[in-house]
Amino acid sequence: MTVSSSSSILQAIQSPQDVQGLSLTELTTLAEELRQAIIEVVSTNGGHLAPSLGVVELTLALLKSFNPDQDRFVWDVGHQAYAYKLLTGRRDQFHTLRCLHGVSGFPNRSESPYDHFGVGHSSTSISAALGIAVGRDLAQQSNKVLAVIGDGSMTAGLAYEGLNQAGGLDRDLVVVLNDNEMSISKNVGALSSFLSRQLSSRWLVRFKRELEGRLRQIPRIGEDLVTYAKRSEESFKGLFTPGMLFEAFKFNYLGPIDGHDLRQMTDVFKQVRSLDGPVLVHVLTQKGRGYTPAEDNPTYFHGVGCFEPETGKSKKISSCSLPPYTKVFGRTLSQLARQNDRIVAITAAMPEGTGLGEFAEEFPDRFFDVGICEQHAVTFAAGLATEGYRPFVAIYSTFLQRSYDQIVHDVCLQNLPVTLCLDRGGLVGEDGATHHGAFDLSFLRHIPNLAVMAPKDEPELQDMLATALAHNGPVAVRYPRGVGPGHAIKDSATALPWARGEWLRSGSDAVVLAIGSRVEPALEAVAQLAEATGKEIGVLNLRFVKPLPVEEILEAARQSRRLLVVEENAAIGGMGSAVLECLAENDALDGIRVRRLGLPDAFVGHGPQKALRAEVGLDAAGISKALRDFLSE
């Protein structure tokens, strides 16, 4: 591809193959154009800025060195794939990033043929890429398969399960470790790069294999000489690189190399193309590279809302100053911890995201960030609980799915007093299907011994945390992303009556049974409908998904022959199913009509929370329409 000096290189790229024809000078210019495009769009739409800025050169080096039409690229988590999206046919749509019906914030197989595996949760890339590589071999093809995984994702066990099998199968697989945290001085880094360059050359790999074969042929001492030679190489290499860990998994380790040096990366990747078997390339990058605010504060700009691109300062979309549920949770847990020294807080690599930053500062000895290890977090909490402590495990709902077995066997089977704090329950917004907390009520409510609650507002969340602390058994408290209705925060939390709902208004024409975030819009819909039609419609805040507030549910059935159950959870197996079961078991279904309003049997896409709730009929207008239809039947 030929580009004039005055034109935009990015605008001239029609497909990823165009990257291969660029010179190093043009690639450097393109890197700056990509950063500018990413900053411009993310400053307007929000998104994962720092990770994507950190891998611009790495993305270009991969597309320069490999064949995107034949080779397979698997991005771990995928929040670093913005440059990849821009270069693989989505440049003209990139301004719709994370918007309703726009470009996804993560790789999505239905969006592009160059997205070879859909992701959104961490540490899946190596296992997925190995599966793709085995499929390639079964089809007797010869393309390369690459997994790009960050150092954070390498804290999860799944990554090592993938490494273990990949090394054992000895398949042709390339793992690129994108390390944006390790600090290495220039001298050590230069020496490591030198070792990487020498140890990756084709002739040296062949020489090592031939030498090993000849040594083995020496009678009696051949195997000892091979062992000694390997130990010598590993000990020398291990002085300067972390390669011994990956060599133990039978990977050929190369690195670390500078992830912003295009020449060095393209040289190494060209060598990698000629190597067979599992290879791990260790690349050092800087999060937020090229944008000073993101370089200075990569944690804030990891996932950021709208901001001023000139300064990096957050844009005030509204004058709302309400504390989000996450902050209410963190402050309340700190209040409770001041009164109870047995409370400990646990999170999986999300101390700020789950609101536990203040707790960590005030109670450092009682705060534990276990990394991206949700399974371990839950079992770790179970162990603490056996020693008389009261662990509160704060994990996003969608990520808690990864620890289901531990919840069942390690917590609930032993009836241990572990509190699962499910942040981001329901629709989360722009991160989309991989991040919606759409299934927690369904997959938790059937587990024996586990109590499940969801607050309608901020003070009820406070009280539910106190309720969990007072209960001698496992509890899950589920709350949504963002701010609540804005009800005043209490100075101290008090335990709620166990397994009791809350009547907010009575009615004989219909009763809405709502839970969590859908209580307030249900009240709004009922008030508007009652004023417009004169209908008497009740609203019952269920509070407890399990144990059910049976007394209040049966009272609702006695008040009205029409019950509408509203929840921001999958309708299948959720709160509505629980209410139907309750009515059936109490022989209260005769003459009663029940309608369920919840998330559809489909994966909801990405977009603003408000827009998504309107689209699935879970806002006040949707609830009102469902009631009108119900009453007109």
C-alpha cells in the first residue's frame, strides 16, 4: 500500500493486510493516529482506554508479522482490542463503540470475521487458542494461532490449565504475554532482549535439538550430559528473565522485549513464525502509552467514562451527586467493621471497582485482593469462616459465575457464614452481554442454605448488609450498577425482619411484586397508571428471593387475582418462577393469574442502561405497558 506523506495512513487502510506493506516509519505514524482515534472516541463514549493505548505497537507488530486472513488472533478479556478493531474493517463504525447497536467494546465473532473468539472475561485466551490450534491440526492446516494475554489475566488458574495442556500436547501455539506492570531497568531489559533475540533464532533452535540428540547417543553418560546442558542454559537464562516458569510448561520462552519498539517486535515475531511447538513471547508495555493522563493514572483510565481529551478530566454528564451503590456498600461495610473486628473483605482484582478502597485503607489487615481468582476468593472466604471470621466477598455478578462450584460445595454445603456481595446485578450497560449480571437470582436461589436478597434503594442495601452479618449462614446480597433512587444514607444499618417483604401500597385490581432495582420504576408506573385509570394497584417489595416472603405473597394473591412479578434477571428460573412455585405449593393458584416480566431468553447487547431497560420493557414505561395489557385481558 502506498501512502502520501500528507494523507492519513489510518484512513487509507481498508483491511489488516494493508499494515504488512507499511515501513517502520509509517507504522510509527500509524501508531500515533490510532491513539488519537481511540482517545477521541473513548472520551465521548467511555471505555477501556489505558489497556488499548498500551498495545498499539504490539497490535501493529502482530498484523505486520502474521497473516490476518489465515492466522488466528485470540485476545484475552478483549478490552485492549480497540486498535485491532480499527485495523480490521471497523474504522468507519468505531465512533459507535459501546453505543446501542454499535461496535462492541470486546471482540465479538458476530461482528467481524477477524474476531476469532468472543471474550469479555479474563484468562480464557490460552485455552481457546489451544482448542483452535488442535482444530487446525485435525484439519491438517498450517496457520499460526496466537493468544494475547495480560499479566493480570495470568493470575487466574485457567491460564495455567491452558499452558499445562498446551505444553503437554506440544502443539504449534504462540502465547504473547502483554506485561504492563513489571519494572525492568534498561541494562537488564537490553540484556534480556539480546538473550531473546539469540535464543529465538532458527539456527540456534535447530542446533540445540541436534546437540541434544548427539549427547543422548553417548554411552552411559549421554542422558546426564543432556540434563546438565539444560540446567546450565536455564540457570543462565533464569538470572535475567522469568522464562524458567514457562519453560517448565515446555514453552520456548522469548523475552522480555520492549512492547513499544516496533523493529524489535517485528524481528522477534518473524523468528517466531519459523518456530514449531508452543512459544511464549514476553512483551513489556506501558498502560496508557502516549496519553499523559492515562500514563499517570492507568487505574482510573483502565475503564473510564466520558472525559475531556485535552486534560483527561471527567465530563460531568449531569449534576447528579448521588453515591453509587458500590460506594454505599463500601462505606457501610467499613461502618460495620468498626463495630465488629471479625469482618474481613475480599475481592478479586477489583478493590476500587467494588467500593472497597476505603475499607482497604482503614483495615489493611482485614482486606484481601486475591487477583483474578474468583474461585479461590470464595473458598478462601470459606476457610476464614471456619475460624470464626465473617467474610464479605465483593465480586461483580457476572464474574461470580466462575465460582459456582465453590459456592455450592465450599460455602453452602458447610453452611458457612460467608456473604457474597454481588455488584453489577442486572443490566450493566455499555460493556454488554459478557458483563450483564443477568442470571444470579436463577443460579443462586436453588442452592440449599443460601439466603438471597436484593435492595430497592441505598438504605435497604445498608440494612441487608447488617441482616447478612446477623445471620449465621451464607447470604448473597445483589445490587445494581450505578446510583439508586437517592434515598438518604443512614448513619447505622439495622437488620431487616427475616424473610419478610415490604408493602409499599395495596390494591385490588392488581399487585406488582418487584425486587431490587425494579421496585422504584414499578412504583412510578403504578402511580401513573392509577392516576390515569383509577385502578387500584398494589406494590410489594419482596426483598428476599430466598427464603421467600411467603406470607406477603399469599396476601397479594388474596388482595388481587392478578399478580405481575418484575425483576432485572432472566425470567427463566428467576423471581417470577419462585413466586409461581410458592403459590403452587400453597394451593393458591386457583383463579390467580400471574405474569412475569424479566430479561428475555436471549443475551442482551450493549448500550446505556436506560436504553437497554427500555428495549427489554423493564423501565417504568415498560412496566406500565405490561400492566395495561394485563388489566385489559
